Amino acid sequence: MTTSPSVGKWTWFTPVMHVLDPLRQKQMRRSLKLLSTQFPLLPTTRVLDVACGTGTLLKALLPYGCEVTATEPTGPMFRHVQRRFPGVRAYQEPAHAMRSVPDKSQDLSIVSATLHGLPPEYRQQVYRELTRVTRGAVAVLDYHRNSSPLIALIELAEGGDYFRFMRNADRELRSAFPSVKTTRCGDVESLYLCRVAP
């Protein structure tokens, strides 16, 4: 089994995430509005924010009143989320081993701007874990192939698998989930709604 990618670089990247957070809020609200037309975001909906970072998605989710749980492996980001969102159940756990999240306990799991930064073999483990904890659908919010040069530069500095993931995201997700609906939402992001059961 592949171990979790080093959280060291994410610890280093935490200040950058703080800067990007307000810049990403408008796109996040737009993406959630689109998602809500395909999957109900209701007060009774149990939503898991996987690798929540500094809480960009959590902030955008709050107006929907969903029952939200979050996971984040990086210590500084996790502690920031605990302080920023004291009412949210949060666990410091990696996306491939969310041991505190019971089987099929989530109606919807959301992975936002994360998968492109992970190695391909690790993403496969994450998909299996998402299938374990989710009973409805997995929403992947990530960049599409026509993203801006600035994003490409940031991702190059991050050293993830951005360029390969952008080329293969749709095919890769279709190999991991029974059903995938892909919708562009804005200039840089796509929504992949992956059903965990046919």
C-alpha cells in the first residue's frame, strides 16, 4: 500500500492557501450552486469535506446548513480549521485512511482542488476510501484542461500531478466510479459528480 504523500510540503504551502482562500470563495460558491442542482444540499444532507485545507469549501457550505464533517492531514491547516469552524466535526486524517469516518455514513463527499496534487497510485486508494465512506455521490471539484497559465505555474511550483490529472481526470474517475457526470463551472473548474452505486 502506498503511504500518504508527505504533508511536509503542505505545511510549507499553508500560508499560500491562506492567501488563495478569499480568491477562491467566488468560484467555490458558484461550484456549490451548480452542485446543488445535481445533488440536494439540505440540512439533513451529511457532507464530508475531504482534505479541507484552510476551510474554503467549509465556508461556502455553511449557508446550506448541511451536517458537515471534515478531514485534513496537515497539522497547521487542521488546527486552523478547528479554530475557524468550532462547530464542524473535524479529523486530522489522510484522504486514503479516514478511520474516524464510518462506512457509508456520508450522503455526499466533496474533494475540492486536491486530487490533481496527488500521485496516481495514491488517488486510487483515495477513490476506494471515498467509496467506503459514501453512500450517495462523490463530488470532485478540480481544474479543467483550459485553466489559466497562472494556475499552471502555481501547480508546477507545488510539484503535484496536475498536468497528467487534467488530461486523464474524466477517464480516471470513470474507472473508479460506476457513473460520472462532468460539468464545467466557470473558467477554471469542472464538477465531476461520481455516483458510488449504479
